[in-house]
Amino acid sequence: MVTIEPIMIKGHFFTAVVVQLPKTTLLTISNNTGYIMCGALDVGLLNSRLVDRKIVAGRAVGVKTIDELLTAPLESVTYEAEQLGITEGMSGVEALLKMI
């Protein structure tokens, strides 16, 4: 099952997507600038093989819900996310607000 819902953070809209798969759930929250995602995101791949795409993204591990993704500290971020001031350890909400 796939669930897509708008969420608002401090007056700004983002899109939350939950994909239920066998034995795992994929979670993302995005806007036109970038996204945060659960542990399935391969930041190393984005920073090496896809660096030319300049993807703004962050990864939180151990999250099982959108609410957890919003509050969990980011475990890793892309080079482009760093350019916006997004850092490891920052909460999902803090990172998303840097994408405004």
C-alpha cells in the first residue's frame, strides 16, 4: 500500500509518502528542493555516483513512522544538503525547514 499526504511545518507544505513493502516500510518527506528519508536511502550513492544531480537529501535510521522521521536526528546528509546548512544530527523538521 502507498499513502501520500500533505503535511504542514511552520506554514510550509511538504509531501509525506509511506510505502508498505514486505518486511519494511519506506518513508519520505519532500518538497521541490529536497527530501528526508528512512534508512533505505543510500546517501553514499547520491554523494558519489549521482553527485552531478546535486540532490538535497538526508537519512534517518531506525524510524518506522512519519512522526519519527520528523523528530529523529539525521544520520547522514548529501553534499548538496550541507550547502543549505543541513547537518548530521539535525532533526527531520529542522532539515526540512532549511529546504524552504
